[in-house]
Amino acid sequence: MIAVRLPTVLRPFAGGAERVEVEGTTVAEAFAALEPPLRRRLTDEQGAVRRHVNIYLRDDNIRDLDGLDTPLTDGDELLILPSVAGG
């Protein structure tokens, strides 16, 4: 099982859950297992991670690893963090 930890802003799309557990051997497979309302907030129509979404595996942003092809092992946890903008 892979745990996906969600920020408060995304919890309504996961039934209010702080984290959801899914199966998958890559980030892409884990995301494919998410409920569609939540998945649409994380990826665009082509399946790419939305620009304003950061996904961390351990201390690394998946953009610095293999992106959606980043391999996962049982027990891994993905942390979803939306980008924060301001001035």
C-alpha cells in the first residue's frame, strides 16, 4: 500500500480524509488509483502533474526524480503540497 497525504484544501475531494491508501508501483499507478475528483486536481487532461502541485517522496520532489515514473515500494508515502504564491 502507498499512502497519499493530502493538504486541507484537497481533503474534500477525498471524503475529508487526511490520507488515502492506494496500490501502485509508480507514482502514475498510485494516482490512477485515486478517485477521479481528487486525481483531476493533481493531474491535467494529458495526465501530467499540474504545475501548482508538488509531490514529495520522502524528502525529494518527484520532479527531481523520475516524475510520474518514480518507482514506489510498499509502505511509501507521497506528500501532496500545493504551491504557495504571494507577494
